[in-house]
Amino acid sequence: MPRLLLCLPLVIIFLNAHADQVGDGWKLKHENYGISIYTRPMPDSPIDEMRVDAVIKAPLSKVQAVLLDHEMRPLWDRLCRYAKKFEAGDSANLLELYYDFPWPLSDRDVLLRVDISQTEDHGRIEFIAENEILPLKEGVVRIHHAKTVWELYAVNDHSTQLRAEAHSEPNGPIPAWLINKLSVTQPIENIQALRTLSATSSDNGVMP
């Protein structure tokens, strides 16, 4: 009986994790290198919402530092040619991203507001499109809708549980099926790069 009681918490944890994977409309689409990719339909959009679950073998502060370092962004966000801070004359954290799309597609850009909240063992970063003040560039398509939420949980001093949920409308004549396909495969490469960078980044959890 004592042995059974000791096992019950593990069973409950497993059942809760399994329910989380299949609940809220999420469907597992791809899994590799310990990285799980889920998608679910979005109301009024042909583009699916995407979720990534993974463990990063680095402290939470280092993972967060990489995500907030705009100079490191092109090193893990593979389509991103450059990222730079956008000065708007107020205290908001704004980040301008330029995406180099393969021919014959036009390049994209987007201005993101960066919202950060954190405790000792949890960090949350939101990147939300905020395009009204970013001047349009000739030959570049503006991404009008984009939102990514990163949730980071400290597993221990050397490991971080990561979850990212993202949805964007790239604008222009890109087939929804192609975007949905890329959203299942591209994050694997991005998270692998994020793992490598997190293992060697400085321990600084604020935007430089």
C-alpha cells in the first residue's frame, strides 16, 4: 500500500501532462530531438496557431537573455535577416524585425512590442505586432498581425522548460497550407539553435 501511494503522484502528473497535450484543441503534429510541435485552428484565419514544447539545458535566465537579445535573434530565428531596437520616444520595448523570404516571395517586416514579466522560477515574454508607427519600406510587405508568447519554467538550476505559442498573418499571396507546413518543421531548427546559444549566452535577463 505505501508503494502504491508513492506512485499515485507520478500517475497524476502523467495524466495531467497527457490531458494538456490533447486538450484545448491542440494536436501533436511533429516531434523530434525532444521538441514537440502542436497546432490548432484559429477562428477567422486559415493559418493555424502553433505551439512548441521543449526542454533547454540552460538556466532560465540564460534562455530569457537569448530571447531578448535582438542581436542574437537572427542566429536562432532562421528567416530573420536583422532585428533592432526601435526608438519611439517612450518607455516601451519595441523591436523591428526584417524577414528575408525566399524568391519569389517578398521580404517581410514587423514591429513588435516586447512585454516581460518574471519571478524567480518563471518568465513570460510576449512579442505583439505594433505596426502603426513603423514607416513602410518599398518592396517589403508589412506583417500586420503577429503574436508569440514564450513561457519559461525553471526545472532546476541547469534546465528550463520552454513553451511558445505563436500565430501570425504574413500578408500577401502565400498559401495557407504552405505556412501551416512550415510552422510544423521550421521551429525544430530554431529551438535547436536556441539550445546552443542558451548554453553559451551571458546571464542577463533584460533587453540590452
